[in-house]
Amino acid sequence: MRLPIRYTTTLEDIVGDGLLLVTREWGFAPDKWGCLGFGDEGKRNAAMQRIAAEGRDAYVVVFTSHVKNDKVEKAVAGRVLGLMQVNAVKQVPAATYYTECEVVDPAELEIARYWKDKIGGQFKWPFGIRGIRAWLFDDNVPTRQTLTESRRRAFDIGTGLIPMPQDDRMRLGQPRYKLFEVEVRGLPFRPLQLRHPNAIPHTNYVLVCRDHAALTKMPNWKPGEVLVKVGITSNVEERINHFNNEYAARLFGLAFSKYDVRPSESEADARMLERSLIEKGHRIGRAAIPPSEELPDANEFFFVKERDEIEFIIMRATAVG
């Protein structure tokens, strides 16, 4: 497993107003298991329907039972192990995900206790929900002090996902319990630097992706084009990190780099210039990503011919647009 960058944060900083669920597992290794596994298709589908109905980001806290169990390593028994953000839109294929190397490490399939009969017989978790991001707790976090109610429902949780009780969330969300981000198998690992919630956006930026190998994976891309993203922010570097970690960017392997930046005297001035840049994009380029609830600023992404990239130098765009 690649050593994680120890940028620590708290549960509440990550989840915010997202949906927070909890489940009991034998362990938690997102670099080997890029998904949450289910033994029953109906329970997997019910979990996905719950997540989809909420219409918000969904996160799952993973813990192990405190009851003696030969399936759980003694060192992690009765511990809160980590957090996984999951995607209920693009599900893992129902009966094949565990054979796909990009989702599960093939070495995991050689572990006998993961099979009901014998290796090659009946696998215990043939249904999955794909993970997008994952975090581990920076220190041992006992369930006794944090998931008081959840651990009492260990049997129910072991068969699916349930909303985390509010009291448990308050205890686990204390600032002393820190998490750091780790890689999810099969996805690029770019730790997310969370933005300051009270920052005022006042800087215009233009980002560009010129990686043809990645762009060819996008359905509407044409040879000779680059992908341009315009917008405003309070912190350009964090914004670049944020967009490089959007699900679409991770799915296609896109990586944006800074093309041009211009601070404005006020948010109003920055938004006026942003509109000018968007109009420029519609005039000389074409929309790259269809509008959606998952990506409300999709209209700020454009495919532009390489020779027209220069038109997005901010001062030039302002002068002519």
C-alpha cells in the first residue's frame, strides 16, 4: 500500500451535510478492496436505493465487532477503522466485480475464509458498491467510546448499511479523532485538500488538460482538442486539487493544470469576468460535459482546439470578450 499523505481532518469536515451510514466488516483495506461487498443482492440494491433517494454524497463508516471472532484480527477487534465515500450511480457489476483486478486485489481471492465452501466455490460477497474515496483513522478508535449504539446493532449492520445514530456521529465527529486519506484500488490517488467554508471567491482561473491519452476516454472529445475549465475561487491550488478529484476526473484519469490566474478586487468583479470567460468558451469551443445535478458547474468545461487555447489567457479574453 502506498504511504498516505498525512493530511488529517475530522469526520464532519469530510462528510458535511452528506449522508452518513455505518456498517460492520471483518476489516478495511481500500487499497485492496475498492468497494463494499454484500452477500445478498437484495440488501445491496436496498442500500443503493437508499443512497440514490437521498440525492447527496454518501459516506460509510466501517467498524469491527467487539465480540470475539476468529474472522477479525485481534489488533483491530472493536475498532472504528475508516470511512469510504461510495457511488450508487455506477454500481459494480452484480456477480463479477470480485474477479476484476481493478476493483479487488486478486491475492484477496486466495484467502480461504472468503469462500463459503472452498476457493472457487461460492464467494461470500458477490455483490458490491464501488468506493470513490477512503480515509483511515489516524489512531486506534474504540467502538466502546464512539459507536455505543451502532455496536449494539452489530448483527443488523453486518447484513447491510444503516444510518449512523446521531449520538454516535457526535462522538465520532470529535476533533480528537483524525482521519487521513488513502488510495482506493483502481482509482488515481490524489488526496483531497478541503476548502475553507468561509472563504470568499475572488480569483479567476483557467485550467487545462492536454493529456490526449486521458481525453480519448471522454465520449465527445475530438483529436486536436484540449479540455478547458474556467471559474472563480478563493484558493487556486485547492481548486485544482478539487477538480482533479471529482468523480468524472478520476473516472477518465484527467488531470488539470493551471493555465492562467487573475485576482479581482471583489467577488462581483470576479463573477463578471467569469461570465465573460464562459461566453468565450461557448463562442470558440463547445460544451465538454452535459449539465447534471452531480456537476452543477458543467457549463464551465469546454473542448477547445489546441490553436485556440491562447484565447483563454484572461487579459486577452477580457479585451476581446
